[in-house]
Amino acid sequence: MDPKPRLLIVIDIATVILLIIATAMVLFYTPVERVMGLVQKVFYFHVAAGWAGMLGFLVATISGVVYLITSNRKYDIVGLASVEIGMVFALINVITGSIWAKPIWNTWWTWDPRLTTVTIMLFIYAAYFMLRAGIEDPERRARFGAVYTVVGFISVPLTFFSARLFRTIHPIVVGANQPGATGAFDMSPSMLQTFLVSLFTFSFIFISLLWHRVRLGKLEDKVEQLKYKTME
Amino acid sequence: MIRRTERIAKNYLRALWSVVYKDLSMELRSRELLSAMLVFALLIIFIFNFALELDVKTRSSVTSGVLWVTFSFAGTLGLNRSMSMEKDRGCLDGFLLAPVDRSAIYFGKTLSNLIFMVIMELMILPAYSILYNINLFYPGLIVVILLGSIGYTAVGTLLSSIAIQTRTRDILLPILLFPVVLPVFIASVKASSSILSAIQSHQVLQMNEIWPWINILIVYDIAFTAIAVMVFDYVVEE
């Protein structure tokens, strides 16, 4: 296996330092929100995790398109890696959101468009794993996976719009993205700084994880090839 | 030059039509697909009847939901069967050997799936009407059902041709299809229920209430047909 690239080591160290700084900022630097109290602090990592999740699915879609055009195995590895990482971050996003929503909205869950969309995305990418698990031929697995990431990703905005329309016609549920929605607040400068640092940190975590996972994927590939060789 | 494009278009349509014709004539002889879809759909309605206790009051709010759940479940049954038939009997390889554009095969399969689905729906509607003493034959509702079915079969045909080539092909199609087709489902249910509630309360249908849903359906149909045509080559290539 190739030695760990120098740049990756730098990114790893930077990620750890950034994560420590971001955590410290969330805990000690930001003020406690007046209405919501301490639970509001979940917001910084909640949005950052959502961002990293979306980034993962976006990268997966782009590498899916590139794979279909070039048929280069490398892009399949990148696609799988970013879906896996995106899933983890999207789950963190949903769980932290629920923790926040329980005291603020007085419910763990509402059928708000954002919640619905993130969850349906989790379903789409869970289906993606099941699809891959059902195919033995690596080339075909990569091809079908790429097709499904493209089809799935394009349906996501439509799901969002139809879920939003669903609500604006029937304004029953607690609002989240409308003016006067429950749980909205204005950010003070220190909040905004922490928020941006969190976004930056999570982008770094994403890049570092992706790089590690791609290296692992290449190793997996090599093992699979060696297996075929010894079987012959 | 014009004659040449004309000839190409003619050949293309002929290839498309022969796929549809093959499916229809096969179905006319065996009747296995439609009968299975129909019986399954009726069974779902019966189950709903007891699960939701469909009395007059409940019915007014859930009719469109019940109908669309029935359509989509019976639809997956049909999609899976229509594609695995191709795989089992080696038809798919025959298709791929034919010197025609692959998208003609896709459109042919989609069209025949759409025809089966619409026939099933047009038989379920009177059955539901008789069972619950409510008239469901309104042009608006038929248009919504048609638009919804187009989107459903456009994606469904693509994904079922993926699903049948996997090891887990019997269970995979609904898992792949339902999360992607959710916008169609939401839009169709909402549009149908607005139409039905306007009719039942004897009011004039407010068009501006259902236009957004119709628009979503149209956008979905166009976008996903386009994507499916673009990626279908990669799905069937060996």
C-alpha cells in the first residue's frame, strides 16, 4: 500500500485542531440563546452536519455522472465513499435536529419539508447500498450505482418542493422556514463566527474522511483482484 | 435530407411500436399480468376497507390516498413482472441485438407498462365507484391519473430493468422506486383529493388550487423521461 500522502497527514491534523476549536467555541464562546437556552447550541453542528451530508450526496452524484462517461473505477470508489460519509452526516443531522425539536417544537418529529426531504434522502441512499449488495460483478455494480445516484439526487428537489407545497396549502404543522416560525432567532456576531467555523470544520472532516475512505476502497479493490488471481 | 430524417423517424417509431405490440399480444394470449395486477389491487382495496373502516365520513378524506396506494402497489407488481419476463426468456438479449436505437426499446417498454397500468386503473375506478357508491369518472381526475402514471412508469421501467439484473430482484424494485417516485405520489394524491372534495361538496373546482400539483407532475414526467432515456443505455449494456 502506498504510504500516507503528506497532504493527508496535514489535513488530518488540521481537522482535529479545527474540531477542538469549534467545540470550544460552541461551548464557551457563544452566548446562551435567550429564549431557547442551552439546547440552541446544537444548531452549529446540526447545520454543519447537514451541509457535510449534502456535500457527500452531491459529490456522489457528480462522480456518478463522471463514472458513466469515463467508466473509470476510481470514480465508483469516490461515489461509494461519499454516499457512506453523506449517510452518516445526514443521520447526525436528523438526530441532532430531533434533540433540538423536542423542547422547542414539543415533538421529536414533524412532516416539515426539510425533515421529509432529508429522510427520503436517507431512504434513497439506503436503497443504493441494497442495490450494490445485490450485484456481484464489480463493473455492473458501479454502473447501476452511478445511474441510481443520478436518478435519486434529481428527485430530491422535487420531493422538497412537493412537501413544501403540501404544507403551504394546509398550514397545520408548526412552521420552520416561514417568517415567525417557531425556533427562529437572530444570530449575534459570535454566533455567526462559530457557525462559520463549524461549517469549515465539517468540510474538513468530510474531505479527510473521504480521502481515507477512497484509499480504503482502492485497497479493497486490490484485495478483490488478488482473490481472483489466487482462485485461478 | 427531409426524406432521410423522415425515414429514420419512421423506423424508430416502427421499432417502438413492435415492442409495444409484442407486449400487448403476449398479454392478450396469457392475460397473466393484468389479471394479477387487478386481483391484487382489489385485494388492497378490501384490506383498506377493514383497516381504515371506510365509512362515509372517512371516505371523503382518504379516497384519493387509498386509490393511489393501490395503484402504486399494483403498479410495482406489473413493472417487476413485465421486466423479469424479458430477462427469463432471454428477450432482453434479443432486444439488444436488434439494430435499433436503445431508447426505442425504453420507450416501447414504458409505453406498454403505461398501457397496462392505465387499464388496471380504469378497471379499479368503476369497481371502487360501485363498492362505495361514488362516481369517480371525472375528466380532471383521469388527467391526474394519467400524468401520475406516466411519471410512475417512466422511472419504474428504468429501475425495474436495473432491479431484475440483481440477485435480490424480487424485493428490490419497490425499495428503489418508492423513495424516488414520492413527488409523483404526493402531487397525485393532493390533486385528486382536491378534485374529489370539490365534486362531493358540489362546488366549482378551484383551478388555482390544483395547478401547482399538476405542474409538479408535468415537470417530473418530463425530467425523468429525459434522464431515463439518457441513462438507459448504461443499464442494459452488457
